[in-house]
Amino acid sequence: MKLYNTIMSYFWLAVATVTFISVTYLCITEGFEKYVSNYVFSIIALATFFVKRWMMKRMGNHTQFMKDQSNNSEA
């Protein structure tokens, strides 16, 4: 599951990067006011990357806490 979460985390980073580059290209070639609203998709994908990373770290800490609790109750 950790591999899947890591892959999906970097997938969202890739989506944010590709979206940002595409929208920037379209803004330059066809007009800024026409495509500026599409930057929100890049922001959402970047936010998803950071939330995914934060939740993975939080889950790792919680798993370690649960292992520590289990070891303390056995002793």
C-alpha cells in the first residue's frame, strides 16, 4: 500500500506540473484572460499532492504509535 500511495502522490505532482505548463502555454499563445481560470486545476492537483504527503506521514506516525502501544501492553 505504501508503494501505491507514493506513486499516487507523485502522480498528482506530475498532473500539477503538466497542467501548469499547458495552461501557461495556452495563456501565452491564445490570451491570458481566456485561460487564466484553468490555473485552479493546477492548484487543486498541487494541494492534493501536499495533502497526500501529509496524510502518509500522519498515518506512518499513527502506525508507529499503535505498534508502541501494542508492545507496551504485552510487557
